[in-house]
Amino acid sequence: MEVNYKPEPKTGSKQRKSAQKVAAQRKTPTKSEHIVLTFIAQFINQHGYGPSYREIMRGCGYSTLSVVSLHIDALVQIGYLEKKDRGARSLSLTEKAKAPKASLDVEKQKSASLKTYEKWLVEKINLKFKEVEESLDLVEMDNLYVLVGALKILGYDAAALSFKTRLAEIIESIKML
């Protein structure tokens, strides 16, 4: 008796299937998917063709191709990317991704992350100021000038101004000693 066994075709990992299910329920990209989408759009604008998965991995700072693949599959699922065949450099943006609202969403994500970064940076500098206010160390005082200048260069003018005022108060404290 002859047994004909045909293995079922592989459709991907459980993780991929789960990611596709979740993506199918969403209408907009996640923050990570926005990063990938932005990279792809910039790459296409610069080179005239789509990036490879490896270029996306390097450009977005991922350590594995599987993460890139999951994000791209999700972006295809929600209608922001198209993959033509299974060839290399086959990614292209859909009209949905080129729409002004999509680019506004990307800009919103960027500005939100910049605000988060600014908040983190100001908190770190605030800790340095507290240390100097307690120790009144002149060497550390010089470092505060550098930090305030860095805030100014980064465009965080309001934060730089407030720290500059605080720096003047520390100088007055030192003069009174």
C-alpha cells in the first residue's frame, strides 16, 4: 500500500500570522511602521527605486530582517505599501501613503518624539544643575555653560533661557561666598 504524503505549504510563522491579523484590524501604521514607511519614502525619493530589506534594516537601526519583514507585511496589509512579485527592490508607496494626511501623520510622530526627547534632555540637565547648586563646583559650572549652549544649538530656546537665568542665580550664590 502506497501512502501519498504531501506536506502543507508553508504560510509563515505564527508570529507573522498574528501580526497580519492585528494589522488587518488597524487602519493606520504604528510608530515603528511609520519609521519604516518614512525611510522607504525617503529612499525612493532619493534613489528612484525601493530599498532592499537589508537597507531598511540598517537605515532604521534594526538588528534582524524578520522585524523589517513584519513591518513591511503590516504596511502592505493596511494599504500603505505594495510589493510587486517577490523580487528585490519591489516596494513602492501606494496613493494612501502619498496622501497629505499620511505625511502629516508622519510629521506628527516626529514632533511627538522630539518633544519627548526635549523633556528627557531638560530633566537630565536639571539634575546637573541641582548637583552644582549643592556643591558650587566651578569646574562643573563650566559644564553647565556647555549644556545651556547645547540646548540653544538644538533649538530648545525656551529651555536654554530658563537655565541661563538659573545659571545667573548660581553665579550670584558663588559671589556671596
